[in-house]
Amino acid sequence: MKKKSPLRTVIITAIIVIAVIMLVKSFWIPEFNCIAPGILYTSGQPRGMDYTRLLYKYHIATIINLRSPAEHREQNWYNEEMAWVHNNGVKYFEVPLERNVNDPAHFPDSNMQQKFLELMTVKDNIPVLVHDGRGEGRVAIFAAVWLAKEQRLPLEQVLAKVAYVKGQPLTEQEKTFVRSLFK
């Protein structure tokens, strides 16, 4: 009986590990968070198979994109997203916010907040995915609007959930904005 070479075993194991990693990555939605199961989810920019997972696993009926028009030109994600929502009957809305937390346009004004909350009250729009480029700051701010105004969670719970979605502590500007939702 011929002995298997240890190098061959290492190479086969490495190939299997790489294949598993690539498979898992193809079904990984960047910074995906469940704010309320079956109602509201947040993420970074979906790509490729992410859309299929969003439709079949989470039954996403509406996508709300927070990226500004200037960001549409950064990569070809926009055309992919437009084709997918069109082909799958998913509703699509743009509510552009600036990326920079120091820019006042980073925070939704009362009209944007109202538009978002109205979209969230239409039964046919649910479940909703709110996304931006990385799935951190801007989506966390919109989650705060919904949690504070629609779910009426206490301030401390909203701050904690928003920090969790953002993946890091909130800036003073973000804390001030979240506190303003309770006035």
C-alpha cells in the first residue's frame, strides 16, 4: 500500500479551507444587522449573491439606499442593484445622506425622518433593508429614528443599539442627534 505524502494532505486541506471560505464569503452581507426580525435590517452595500439571500432568507420587500449620488459613480454596484430590484419586484428608495459625520447633511432632517417612517408604516414595504456603503454610521442613524419614534424605546436602549450597529462608540454629534429624537 502506498503512503500518502504529508505535503499532499496539507495541499488538499488548504484547498478545502479556501473553498469553504470563498463559499461563506459569497453568502456574507457586509455589516448585516437585524434591528427587528421581519421588519427592519441594515447593512453595507450588498453584492452578487447577497441579493438572493436578502430575498429568499429575509424576504426583503424594500431597499432604502442612503448613499449620495456621488457615491453611485464610485463603483458599478448601482447598476447591479437597479437590475436586481427591477427583476425581483423589490421596491427601491433613495434617501441620500453625506458620509462625513461632521457634515450637517449626515443627519436626516425632519422631512427625511418623516418620509422614512412613512415608508416603514406601509405593510407592503416590510421587511425593509436600509443600506449605505459600509453599513455603519448612516444606517445606525436611521435605525435610531425608527427605534426612537416608532418603537418608542428608551434613550439608553436606542444609544446602545445604534452603537452596536455602528460597530464603535458614537461621536458626540451622533449622540446629540439621537437625543434630539426624544424632544
